[in-house]
Amino acid sequence: MKFTPTYWLPGSDSLGNLNGSVRVYGVWKWKHTESGAEGGNKWYGLINFNEEGKIYGFSDYMDYHGMQVQIENYLKSSQN
């Protein structure tokens, strides 16, 4: 797997006030070793920092099911 970040942006609270967190957007590109299927998934991460500037929270979001769908589609197309 290889990650390519596309945006690093300041985070904000629900009112739009900057809160010291960082939002990261990007794409994971991958190759499934068993099937040879290649694909990619958009990814979003949120990094929270404490007063000392150290990471204290990390959340990430990606459509993991989408990876399985891409592999299944590759297998279906290679059978034809």
C-alpha cells in the first residue's frame, strides 16, 4: 500500500472555530497479492494535539468495503 496525501488542512469545531487539530485527505493505492488486483481508496484522517504539541487522538475514515468490491470486480472481469 502507498499513501498519497492531497490536502493538509486546519481542523475546526462544529462552529467553524480552529481548534488545533489537523485534517488530512488522501488516497491509498494498493495491490492485492493473491489476485493481482490493483485499486485505490480515498481516505480522511483527523489528528488531535495536546498543549505540548503531542498527538493524543487520531481518527481515520475509509471505505474498507470498497477494497473488497474492487477485488471482486477484478476477479469477475478476469474470468471473462
